[in-house]
Amino acid sequence: MIISQEIKELIDQAPMVPIATVSTGGEPHLIVVGKVKGVRENDTLAFGVYKMEKTKQNIEANGLMQVVIAVREGGPKGYRLTGKAFVDGGVVLFKAEQSEKLL
């Protein structure tokens, strides 16, 4: 399991969630979303799609994505999740393949 109980708790507390994708030319694209829409089975996070045109293009091209979950309350804590994403209608589904503790 990549998304531990601690990460799930941080997801609930995180005020905003940065997500990064990369174009086929290697250009990074970073955005911030308000919240994770849901934590699903198999280490999968769901994000609602609001605009995200460049993000969707990058995901459709190669699926590469990183997500940072970080909070300051109770002392700084954070994780970087790396994995693959795909767009399913109005939702981006991100399957975490690796987690790295940041703080």
C-alpha cells in the first residue's frame, strides 16, 4: 500500500493540493487544486476537473503525474506521490506508485 493512513489523514487536512504533469517535450506544468475529491481503492486519488486543459493534454499524452500533500498544523508534514493518471469524464484518476516523505 502506497497511500498509508497517515497520508489519508493529511489529504483530509491539506488546504490545497499541488499537482504536476509533464508534456511530451519535457516541459513541467504545475497547478494547485482545492481538494482531493476522494481516495479510492488501489492507491488511487480522484480530482474534479475544472478547466485543467494543459493538465488533461499532458495526462492524455503520457499519464505522468506527481501530487504533493502537505500541512502545517501540528508541525509540518508532507509527502510527494508519483504515479500515473488518466482522465475519466469529469475526473482525473491518479494511481500512486511511489511515496516520498518530504517533511
